[in-house]
Amino acid sequence: MEVFGDLAGGFATALHPINVAMLFVAVVLGLVIGVLPGLGGTSGVAILLPITVFIAHGSLPGSDTTTAIIFLAGIYWGALFGGVITSILFNIPGEPWAVVLLFDGFPLAKRLGKPGLALASSFVSSFLGALVSTILFTFFALPIALKALEFGPAELFAVFVLSFATLIGLGAEAPMKSLAMLALGLLLAAVGFDTITGEQRLNFGQVSLLSGISFVPVTIGLFGIGEILASAEEQGIGYVENISARLGLTDVFEAIRELRKRLRLVLSNAIIGFFFGVLPGHGATAASFLGYGLARQYSSNKENFGKGEISGIMGPQSAADAAGVASLVPMITLGIPGSPTSAVIMAGLFIWGLQPGPVLFIQHPDFVWGLIASIYLGHLLTFILCLLAVPLLAMIMRVPYAIITPFIVVISIIGSYSLNNSILDVFITVIFGLIGYWLRKMKYPLAPLVVALVLGDSTERELRKALIAGHGSPLYFFNSGLSTVLLLAAVVLVLIPLVRTIRARRRGVAPPAAVAHP
Amino acid sequence: MGYRALTTPQGVEGAFEGSKSLFAVLKLAVPMLLYAVLIAGIKWRTTDFTYTVLPSFGFYLSTALYMGLFAWWLGRYKIWWVAAIAVIFPIVIFAIFEIGFRVSLPKSFLYETGVLPF
């Protein structure tokens, strides 16, 4: 098995002292970001992205692009675990994927008086879910990448279209809204230079817009500032109650006993979460709701759900973490982000001078396998830190609003400025912050916008390369079997919401919401 | 229809829970905009001359003002606490970014004239 040799090499890279040190820093930062209600995984990664440029170019002794990706991914792992802590202890979700934990996690902690068990159950199932997903990642990544290496422009374009179609067809929000956001993202991506001919376009004569609308300031605005503004409304409404956040060894052992009773549920949810995470879209958030639904559906005591049932913690947690890990799979192998957070990580790869996609496996095997190995290490580290540091993390909630909120704004502005030393980027961040807040209020999904913005240039390039190869005929896309199948699948996916609505109308009931999404 | 699409959320809850929540957001959004303007300054360009309407305060002075304002206005801290926040945060940021990562953040008009080191 070639995989084990590659993985061993990856561990050798990931265990390099600087990489371990940065992984540790990243996981701690991720946990803090996860706990803070105004700061999510996506915005946290986006804000810290400019720093990774310095890490990637060797500002720290011995650091390189592998250190940078390990750092960024580590933040994500920390945030995946950390978001649940405040859900369980204070009934305030730190991250969107921790919202389901309000249903059973908080009742178990508060009403049944077992906060330690609730936390431990969440951590062990997260860890197991992530582990399963990482193992699948290890074995699936290389075959997918090798297959993708054979793709020509027609197939690549079809893959991009398919990923856009999943955002529309399987998204949680109204499909037309996803489509609108997708179009907006592609439009923003088109600003600057034409990718093939190099002509100026959509810059309205402004020199500063020639380099295009940068991805990072937009994302920091949409997610970072937008989230801060949205959480401003909830200030004063939420009330932080004082629950003991102690987590003892007995809790961990009890959680492991409970986990063994639910091993089938947790493992199957992890596998479902993996495949759900591979699809571009909402990643961990949608998977956590799906995981909760499955846990409830196949439970023998449904009436316990909502009252502190442990399956209601373990089911969604294992699916969410599995999906979080899996969202990196299409990013690394095909150059398509599986979630907004992995879209930001992908933007990082571009900035460091790497081309995400199958070529990575050939040109930078150290990078890919170092990343995969660091996922194992990162989750182990996160798991241990969570068990040890819950009381400390819970204390972060006590940092006063009047200090933490402006501080996040300040950090966001540093992040957007320092990438290109551009004051225009600062204004882009602030303006997109307001736009992001308004989109959130109007329930427009942000994921399609971000994914389209990061994929816009490559999609256009492959489309036009294919059209040039086909002498302008769109029939070129149906020359290869694979691209035909992918394009047809895309059409089917887009039609799913329509069919669902029509069938619901026939039965004479209101069309159902796609996924329960608060 | 365009207007309605822009203002009607498709959900059960309304856009705002009364004027209180709107003000909570504005309290955050307006200082943020002012903060960004303060960092950049305002310049009025005509063909042969550039007028400085508001001199650029740079990153550090603006941050001190911004964080101080929040601590004083929303946090209602005692004045020495406000001063401590306004001084300590910019210094920590200076140490981390300017010295640690060697990121040069925008400097104030006083830096250009040589009065202040930031």
C-alpha cells in the first residue's frame, strides 16, 4: 500500500517542531474563535489568513507553505470543537454547527445537571467522527486526484457547474436566493482583467479595481463584520448563566461507555457526514442538522429527544466534524471548496502561490500528506485541550462585550489591510460587512457567494478553453462521457427544489423548508 | 417587486425585533464606518491641488480612539480603565504586527511630520 508510505512521510513533515508548535497555536486560537459568539470559523480563518502569508514565506524559522496550511486547518479544527462549549454551557451557540446542541446538549447540562457528561459526549463523538472522516480522506484523496488529473477543460468546467448546482439544489435556503448569490459571486469575480484576453473590464475606469475584488476582504466583511453586527442585536437579550464547567475523568469514562452503546449511530453518521461534507455547500452546519435528524429517526426512545438525550449530542457532533474534515477533500483534490471555510483556505493556497487541485499531489506531495497527517494530530490535540481547558474557555464568555466587539473589528481591519497594504480593502471589508449583515437578515445564503467568488476565474478559464478547443461550439462539452454525465447531474440537482415544490402543491400542502435551519 | 425582494425576509420572524435591535446594530455600524474613515482620512482632489479635509489618523491613533470610545460609551468604565484600554491594545497590536510579523499598518499624519513614531 503506497498510502501508508505517503502518510508516514506526512507525519514526518507534520511532526516537525515548527509545525507542531503552529498547530498548537492554531488549535488554541480556533477554540477561542469557536467560543466567541461574534466570530466564526470562516471569519476567524479569513482574518488570520494574511498572517499565514508571512508564515508561508518563512518569517518563522523553518516555516513554509505546509506550516501555513497546518495553521489554517488547525484553526478550523479548534473552531469545530470549540463552538459547542457555549451551546452546552450557556445555551448560546458559538458557531452555526453548534446550534443543534441547544436541543439536547443544554438540557443535559442544565436540567439533568450533567454539564461534564454533555461536554465529554460531544468531544468523544466529534473526535471519533473526525477520525473516521480523516481515514476516509486518507484513502480517497489520491484516487480522486489521480482521476482528476485526466480531466480536460470540458470535464473541469462540468465539475465546477456541478458544484454550483449542489449549492442551489441542496442548499438550506430558497433556491432562487442561492442562484442570486451565485450570480453575484461570479459577477464580483469578473472584475479586473479578462482571464483569457487580458482586457480590462468592470472596473469603471478605476485603477484600484484593476486587480479585481480581493477575496479575503470580502470574506472578512461578509462573515466577520456581518456576524458581529448580527450578534449585536442579541446582546442584552442573552443572559449568561453560571454553570459549573468542570469536566472530570469520570465524565469522560461515562461518555465513552455511552459512546459504545451508540457506536453504530456515531460511525454511520460519520460516514454520512463525510459524503455530505464532500459536496460543496454548507459543510458542517447542514451535516449537523442531518445527523440530528438521523439520530432521532433511528432512536428507540424518540420522546427523550429535546430533553437531554445523549444520542442527540453524539449524532450531530460526529456528522458535523466528519463533514468539516471532508470539506477539505474536494478542495485539495479538485480545487473546489466543500464549505465556506475551505473556500477561505483555498484562497490561502492561491495567495501562497499554490494551485489547489490534483497537481498538488504530484508537485507538492509533502504539502498534501503533511496536511493529512496534521488532521490526525490536530484532532488529537484539540480533543486533549478540550478536556483540559473547558473552564478556561468558558471564562472567555466573561470578557465584556464593550471590549471584545471593537477588538474583533480592529483585528478584522488589520487582516484585510495587511494582505495588500490597501486602504481600499479596508473599505471593502466594512461595506461588505454591512451587506453581509443585511443578507443574513434577509436569509440569503452566503456560501454560494463565497464559493462563486473563489471559483469564478477558474470556471471562466475552463469554459473558454473548452470553447476555444471546440471552435466555439457548446457541443464540445458532450464529446466526453464524463462531462455529459456531470452536466446532466447538475441539471437534475437544480430541478430537485422545483420537483419538490410541484409535488407538495399536488398534495395540497405548503412547500416544505428544504432543511430545518433556524 | 424589487423593493419587496430587498426588504422582505422569507422566514417566520421579522427583520428587526423593534427599534431597539436596530439601534444596537447602528451603535456598532456607525462607529465602525467612522473608524475606517479616520484611518484613511478624507482628501478632496481637484485637478491641480489636493485638499485635506480630514488628516489621516493612521491605524494606531484611530484604534485608541475607537476602542476607548467603546469602553467609555458602551462599557461605561471608569476613565482610567478607558485610558488603559486605549493605550494597551494599540501597543500590543504594534508589538505583534509591526515587530513580530513586520506588517506595516497605516501611520498618522503626525508620523509624516515626524512628531509621533506611529
